[in-house]
Amino acid sequence: MNARPQDVTEAAQEREVKLFRNGRNQAVRIPVEFELPGNEAVMRKEGDRLILEPKPRKMGLAALLATFEPWEGEFPELDETTPPPEDVEL
């Protein structure tokens, strides 16, 4: 039975896998039920455990701005006088 990632329950998410060499790197083949989205991931070590997580997607500016609530406050008055020129030596 080949379960898809969304069909696997939390309790059933354990499986023995084989480690192998890929050049100078140690590697593991990820079974289909543990597939991660995308083609990049983040790995970290916590004690003897390796944690592998999908790489967070970068949010574009438009998507970030869409998450903001409208501003209901008052803006302060601005001093719009031009500052005096400064001599800058190069």
C-alpha cells in the first residue's frame, strides 16, 4: 500500500530506512509517504536526531502587504521645512 503524504496519520509516521553513500555524502532515500513539497529543505541536528523540514517559502512584498490590516490611526503632522545645506568634504 503506497500512502500519499496527506493520507498518513501522525501515529503511523515511522519507518526504517537504509543509509547509503552518494559520493562523499551519506544519503537516505525518502519513502513516498514522507515526501516533502518543493525541491529544497532545511536540515538541523538536535542531539542524535536529524530534523528535515520543507524550506519555508519566501513571501513576496505584495503577499506580505495583503496580510496587513488597514491603518485606522492618525498620522502625526510632519515638519516639512527644508534643512539647511551642509558642506561635505570629499
